[in-house]
Amino acid sequence: MNALFKALNDPTRRAILELLREQPRTAGEIADYFQFSRPTISHHLDLLRQAELVTSDKQGQFVTYTLNMTVVDELLSWLLQFKPTNESKP
Amino acid sequence: MNALFKALNDPTRRAILELLREQPRTAGEIADYFQFSRPTISHHLDLLRQAELVTSDKQGQFVTYTLNMTVVDELLSWLLQFKPTNESKP
DNA sequence: AAGTTATTTAGATATTTGTCTAAATAACTA
DNA sequence: TAGTTATTTAGACAAATATCTAAATAACTT
């Protein structure tokens, strides 16, 4: 849970997640969307992987990152515990 | 959104939220639940207030903190954007 | 008015974090 | 084999963070 909140506490990492929402991408493709160096993006991807928000798969020289949102269910239920009744869901 | 993720990225602050889930409490009552100094707890409460996760109300010498989870809806919908279909809701 | 209680503010400090450049791996290409 | 490309690892460093003690506010009590 700690790793999850930590991973989400950065706008670049959240943007990476939104990017991967469309489709899996290689590390290089992801890096091209940002103005940070490749090592910086690599580090962000590492933190996302530690939080199990993404999985990585090496194919040849390329490492493809894929969104893994199963862990988000945990976060969702943690949050829903604060909603008093089920008067939500717009 | 940044302040929200930042506020949630700390186990003590998350514990404070869970404590306030039961009922509003004064700063002192909250501090008694933890082994950190009162200034430290006061600082955590400040960050929670900046994220609008709690509201504070001064009554005499006491400052009562109350959970404010309206802002969580924003987070919930951000998260739900990653859930492919609406196969959730336990 | 003086003392006590509740809380916050102000610095100080050690740790964590995000970023960079340089170097190391690993895989492909000619 | 030598060179190029994709990615990560290793340090270094400035900025942010969590914590503390001491001091400042503010409200209550005698």
C-alpha cells in the first residue's frame, strides 16, 4: 500500500499511467513523451513496477511496459470505506 | 490533485483519516493516538487540510478536525478511468 | 494578573526524492 | 568483430519531507 501511494505521488508517473492506458509502450516510447532524461523515466518506471502498477516485458532490446490495474482495486476499496453510504456513482 | 496524492502518501496521515472516519476529534485527541510529538501531528493535520481531506473548527482552545471526503470523488473517478469495464463494485 | 492547557509556528536536521551525467549491459547490424 | 541502439545502473546533488525541540499564541481558570 505504501509503494502504491508513493508511486502515485508524482505527476510524471501519473502521466505515464495515463499514457499506458491506451496501449503498452516501450521505455523509449514512454520517454519520448517527456522532457526528462531516459534514466529519469527509467527510474519512474521502476517505481511504478515496484508498486505493481505496471509490468515489464523484455523483447529483444526493447522493454515493453503494460498497465496492471489489479492493484488499484485495493486502493479503491480503501477509499470507498470513507464514503458513508452508496449514494455515489454518477 | 497534487496536494491530495501528497497528503495520502504517508501512513500516519492515512491513519489519521481512518481515525476520523469514526468521528471528529480534536488535535490533542488525534495526537494521543500516535507516538509522534504534537507539532508533528499538527503538521500532518495541516497537510490533510491543504488537501481538503479534513476541515478544522476552533471551539475555544480546542481545534476539532472533521473528515471531508468530497474531494475523494475526484480521486475515485481518476482511478476508475483505468478500470476497463464496470465489472467492479463489490 | 498569573498560571495552566491546547495548539501552532519557527527553526534545525537527517532522510528521501527527483533529476542529471557518465558508465555499464544487452541486443541487434553490418 | 566493431559499431550502433535500447535500457538500466551508479553516483552526485539540490529540493522536498518528516521529525524534533523551543518558543509563540490563544483560551481558560483561579
